[in-house]
Amino acid sequence: MKKTIFVITVFLAILGCKNNSEVKTDTSSNKVIPVKYPSYVLPSLNEWKILLGDGTYVDSLENYQKEDFFYVENEDNVDWVVYKTPNSGITSRTSSNTRTELGQKKHWIPDVGGKLTGTLKVQQVSTTGDANIASSFSVVIGQIHSDEGHENEPLKIYYKKFPGHTKGAVFWNYEINTKGDNAGRWDFSTKVWGYDFAYLGENATAYPEEPKDGIELGEEFSYEVNIYKGIMYLTFASKNHETVKFTKSLIKSDFASKKDIPQQVIDNYSAKRKVTEEREIAYAGEINYFKQGAYNQANIKTGSKTFEGDIAKQYANGSYTEVWFRESSLGEGTAPKNNKF
């Protein structure tokens, strides 16, 4: 009789899962447990491909997951898609940072534009690194990447938290589309909550003051990136913070002459390289696409521990980043409703 009930339970569970999940059996209790795929939680995943932190590349995400990198967690009856990646693994040809990150299949130019939204919480950033290197302890959770020219990034949305701090920061960087070669490349960073990319420790082990208006690990927030007729409109929202909005042209440079280069950039980069200007038309006419997930900025160059690339050891010792999304969407860019959009 028990065997018959178990078989019927399995059959009903499989029917209930439809095409969005599978089932597994808990051998200790003989209970059938539905396993949901990320594509069940985020319907727009059919518009993306993904690169995982172990180098796995997948271009069809319907009914796809991978343990320890890209999967679903349920917390308080809410499903979240988990993006997890170590400090050291296998990554793309243009980066030394690992990622479990989506890449948009559709490409566009700024004049055509598009829209990306995300509601998320960062659960983990690397607990080791050099406090005087800007990328330490941080993860990029959304970006625009160029697929032409220098292949620069007109937008990178960061979360960063220093060890020992309860609150971290959300900020966004704009990378200039350099005139001539790309040797003088630099990012201009803008604070959303907490601090910006230029906020560093006095030395490798001296952390700066914790921000009073920062975002904690596990605290939910959202962003919208709306590109309409070449203008980027950014909106950041959180239950416990004021909504913050920004406007930035992607088709006309703010940094086309030396006098326009921000002091922040001069202070951060001039000792490392010759700081050069941006081309006057910025990213106009250049093919771009959105990215979203967990793009780990911690690696051996930031003084972060990597345990010789052993992913299991990195996960066990805090040398990884983990980001959870419960909502995400892609769409066409839309006109702002007013000057404050």
C-alpha cells in the first residue's frame, strides 16, 4: 500500500511541475520534492545566455540550472534565482574576473535603446582583499557592455561591502569610450547609497568608515536602466532608502576635453596612466547589450584569497560572491514621463 501511495505521489508531483521544474526524492523520508528552474521564476530568461563561474556557457536557459552556480532558492515563500561565483575560476576572454552572469542575446545601439530591470539582494561578497584597491569586496550586478570598438562598458552597477561593516554601498560606473587607443581608459563613479568606487582604505588592511546610508547584505533593492533615444535614465529604489535617479547621455560626451575630466578620475588614475578624453559622440552608433547577475570583482589581483582555484574551498572560506534576483525584465526603452522621470 505504501508503495502504491508513493508512486501516485510521484506521478502527481511530476504533473504539477509541468515544464518548469523537475522532481527529486528525499531518500530519508521518501518525500517527492519539486525542483524549480530559474526560468520558472524569471520568464525573460529566454532572452538571455549565461556564463558560469566554472566556465560553463549555455545559450538556452529554459529548464536549465546548475548546482552551486545558477539555481532557485525559496525564502519566506518567495522564489529567488541565485547567481554564485568564486574569486577564481574560468571566465571570458576579456576579463580576469569570474562571473555567473547573463548576457542579452539581442544587441542594440543607444539611439534604439532598451530597458533592463532587476529586484535583488546581495548575499555575499569576498571577505578578503586589499582595502586600497577599488574592486576589492565588490560585485557588478548589472551592466551595459559594448560589442564594438574598445568593448568598453557604459554602465556597471556595483555592490561593495568592506569586511567588518554591516552596511555596504551601491554605486554605478561609467567607462569613457576613449579617443584613439584604450590605454587611458577610466571609470567615473557615482554614489547611489553609501559611497562610490573611489572610497578606499588608507592601506591594504585599514578599512574606511562604514556608511550610515548603506545597504546591508540580504537587503532588497531594485534598479531600472532605461535607454531612450540615446539617453540613459537610471532609477534605484529600496524600502529603507530614498529613490535615486540619474540621467546620462550615451551619444554626447561629458568628457570630450581635458578640462571636463573629473577630479575623482585624476586622483584615482593619473599616477597609473595618462588620463585621456572621450570621443565626442561617446557610444553613439556602437552596438551594446545588457548583462545581469553576479560579476565578481575580487580576484588574486585585488589581494583576495583564491585557494589555487579550488572552487569548493573558496565557497567554504568566503572567497565568492552570491546575488539573488526575484524579478528581472528586458524590454524596449520608453520616454520618461517628465523631467524627473
